[in-house]
Amino acid sequence: MALRLWKTAFLRSSMMVLTILSFFMWAHPALAAQAGVVSPADTAWVLVSAALVMLMLPGLALFYGGMVQRKNVLSSLMHSFVALGVLGLLWIFVGYSLSFTKGNWFIGDLSQFMLFRTNINSVHGTIPTYAFMMFQGMFAIITPALISGAVAERMDFKSYLAFVILWSLLVYYPLTHWVWGGGWFQAAGGLDFAGGLVVHLSAGASALAITYIIGKRSGFPHEMFVPHNLTMTLLGAGLLWFGWFGFNAGSALAANATAALAFTATMTAGAAGACSWMVMEWLIVKKPSALGFASGIVAGLGAVTPASGFITPGYAMIIGIVSGVICFFGVRMKFKLHYDDALDVVGVHGLGGVWGTLATGLFATVGAAGLIAGNPKQLQIQAIGVVAVGLYCIIVTCLIAQVLKVTIGVRVAEEEEFSGLDEQLHGEVGYSI
């Protein structure tokens, strides 16, 4: 009897949900196309750029996967790949709407819930809305995946899934609205061409917060955690560099001179960061390492991201050189401040994002004016953005991580950590021999 009642209730609930969804789908016609004509060239470039950013997820998986211990390689790879699935759906479901609809100064509304009000004729500037939505969606997927490097080798997989979903809803989507969706930072005149605040600082600040909540790996810092496959890490760095051209130059949202400028700045800063880091290793540890060179690439690329469409190549070189020095010392902070950032998300992405955002306020001379162009107010706005985003990410991430810790837990048992997360959490191993 009870089973029959349960089945009846389930069927009625299902019909109600379907009725509500049908109402959203059919009762609200899609918004009319905005004024503007679609440019085939711009559309092609943004679609290619979105694909390039998507390729950064496998690149990140290889970059991180090579740096963990052999017994945790699949666990690390899964952190990046599962984001493509779970966060890809979440972006379609509510992410785009919360990020890019009118809403208020803090966050968007749900008028684009499941994209019900977008159709094939909807236009964003000179490109279809679908193209813009998917390009931005790739940013929304890779940013939480960046944080996974900080908690590698000890975070429970179900907790990671819950964390990236909650973090996207409570941190990433509001930040995107602040900076690009009509929120307070954009209204104040803040500059972030491709994600210094939204992507890199948010990931670095949140990584710092969650490392304190989840705790250190067993044996850190006394035990050596040696990367098991730096060949894989270098390949990942190459794919990240390749994809970064779509990340930055694609943010022009057009096949134009600004895209070409951002493309050039991206190459210049990435090379400068790599060479700068290599020189620092030569001077201090006497040997230039492959891991250091790869880390310098990412440091330079991350730092130039917010400035890439606003600066000339000479300033991009300065940003890259300084980022290599700052991030080189930044990754060593964890030993002095006693936090276990396993794959140096804080030192590379966090500090790189801070420097790049401030450097935008210093060196912006194309399409915007920074301090060097006679506008000191821009540097002030950028600094406010750094403080606001950093504090918001730290506070909200601590709350999310603490709630997970006291409910479902955030890390694996000690014996699981010792045996390796691949076999314990996924029932398989990365290498058969």
C-alpha cells in the first residue's frame, strides 16, 4: 500500500515538474534579436576561441596530472574532465543567466534559465548569443578546475563535485556579473579584458582559503612530493599556452585589431614569464628546471590576461618578466605561511592575477588609460577590485568548505590517502606496470 502511494506521489510530482518546464519553454517566447548584424568572421573566430579554451581543460589535466604522485594521476585528471561535464550543464541551466542578465549590481536574474529566451536569431554584438554563451561557458568550467590543484591528492571526489557546484553558484557567477555582466566593478570603470579577477585571482584566493580548511597532505612539508611525470606536465603547459590565445584574443569577441593585439601580448608575456622564471632558478637554485619553465609560462600568461587587450607588446613583456619573479617567490610562501597548496595555485594564479590586474591600471594605453597614460584613478579602481574579489572569494570559499567539512567531509581517510586516490576512489589505476 505504501509503495503504491509512493509511486502515485512520484508520478504526480513528475507531471508537475514537466508542466512547469513546459510553461517556461512555451509560455515565454524567445527574446527578439538585438540590433546588429552577425559577422561570419567574428562568429568563426569566437567559435574557434571557445574550442581553444575547451582544449585548455585537457591541457590543465595533463599539467596537474604530471605533478602529482603516480598513485593519484587519474584522480587529478578527473578533477579537470568532470568539470567539463558537470559545470558545462550547470552553465546552461543557470550559470549564463546569473552571470549575464540584467539583474542588479551583485548578480543577474533567472530570465535566461536554461536559455529558454534565446533562439537561433539572438545576437550579442556581431555574433550569435549561442556563440558568446559557449565562449563564456568555457571560462566558467576551467576556473573551478584551477582550484583543484591546491587540494590535489587528498580531497574526496564527491566533496569536490559538491564544492565546484556551490563555488560556481556562489562565487564565480556573481564575480562574472560584477566584472562583465553589468555589475558594480564594470559600472565603476574597472578593466579585466579576459579574466585576471574573474579567473585567476578568484581561483588563487579560493585555493588559499580551502587549503586551510582541508588541511595538509600527510607528511607535508617534511616528506618530498615529487612530480611523477614532468613530460606530461610540459605537454599540458604547451596545450595551455596554445589554448590561451583563444582565452585572451577571443575575448575581443571579434576578428579585429584588438584580437591581434591580445594575441601578441599573450605570446610576449608567456615567453617573458618563462624566461624570467628560468633566470631566477639559475640565480638562486643554480639549475633551470623544466617544471620551473612550465610554471613561468603559466605565470606570464595569467598575469597578462586582464591587460591583454589594453596594452602594447612592450608592456606585455614587462608584465611577463615581473610575473616570473613574483610567482617564483610566491610559490615558496606556503612553507613560511604553513599551508599546503599542492600544485601552486596560490603562488602562480593568485599572485599572477593580482599583479596583472594592478598592471592593467598601470599600463593600459589602448582603448583605455592607466596611470602611465595620465589616469591614476584607473589604478585605484583596479586595486579596489583586487581587494573586493580577494576578500569575497576567501570568505565565501571558507564558508562553503566548512559546511562541506561538517556535513559530507572534504578529504579522504588517511589509509585512502596512503594507498592512492586512483584505486580507492575510482577503482582503477593510471599505469598497469
